Amino acid sequence: MCFTPLARPHATVTDVWSSTTEVLEGRSCCMVLLNYLARKHTESGLVAGITISVPWDAHKSSDSMEEPLNWLLFNRHITRCLHRAVTRHRKILEKVVDVDYVLKARTIREFDERYTSLIFGYNSCMDYYRDASPGKKLPSTAVPILCLNAADDPFSPQTAFPVSVVQDLPNVALVLTSHGGHIAFLQGFFPLGESYMERLFGQFVHAVFEHQEEMKRACGIKEEQMKD
């Protein structure tokens, strides 16, 4: 799941803010959410965003996923899933790409080089990865954003965390944990109950909807900014 729209219970949109979708949560592929917030700035139609395990730098994520153990556990399987998706739509896709060449890709990066970047009109996979990476675009965002990442996430290596960027942004909070993997964040010896990310998500949503004015002041957001 990439995005989950949230609405305030028992309230119309105009009772909260004038936006059709107020908060978006992004999991795993929430790079799209952050890029959207950066591109739209004050015109996103959202009042907040939360990301979980976002890959901040697509190039560094690919490097991490190509490490021997990560390739064996994750990269190979995901690449095979991508192969199956292409095969299902082969008759259509062979009109725009060399399907046989795409199906020889052994890594996600090779697949992106042979398929994804071409389909979306990029000159190279490097250009595609650069455009997709949200880390350096955070200064262009204009709503409160909570980002949760784990240092042991193979999809989002610690070296890519935009710590220095976030330090200068009052509207972005980056929560880093030692463990949590990729969208796991389990708690306790027998992790059968609420996970850490679920608890954090609930607290953030409560703060956004129940303490909106305090949230705006803390993030340095002025009412006229959101109306521009």
C-alpha cells in the first residue's frame, strides 16, 4: 500500500480544512507522496503527510539492494515479480520496449534501465533515480510531515537519510530507529499487538486533526501560505 487517505470522523471537509484528501500516509513507495508535496508546495490539497520506510535516494537504495545478501533475499525475488508483470502484458509492451532484453534483467536496477526509465521518458536510469529521490526536495514542502525510518532497512540505507536537510526544516520530523527493517517496527518479545509505526501513526494523526493550530505554529505555517 502506498497511500491511505484519512478523513476526520463525523466532520465535513469544510469543518476541518478545505481539502478533499487531508492526510496521506506513504509506505514503502511513498517517494511519490514526498515528490508530490514538494512539487505542489502550498497547493497540494493536503494538511499533513506521514511516510514509513521511504527510500530517500534511489541510487543508494539500489546499491544496498545489490549487496549479496540483500540481492539473494529481496532483489532477486522482486525482479522476478517484475518479470511476471511484463510477461502478462507482453503483447502491448513489446511495441515500446525490447521485452526479451527486459526479461534478462537480474536486478531491479537493470530492470529500471531496460524498462522503467524508458517507459517514463527518461534519457537514463540515473536521470530517473535522481528525479525520483525525495531527500533534497524536502525544503520545498509546506505541510507537517513525519518520516519514520529504520537504520537496518535494506531498501533505505542509513547513508541516505537526509538528516542535515531536516535539521533546518520546522515542518519535517525524521524519526530514526536502530531496528525496524522495512515497514516492520515490531515491539516486544512477542510482537502480537500494536506495532511502533501504528502507534506513531495514530499519535501523529491525532495531533494533526485535534491540535491543528499548535501544529501550524510549531511548523512555522501561516494561514495565508496555504491560501496562496
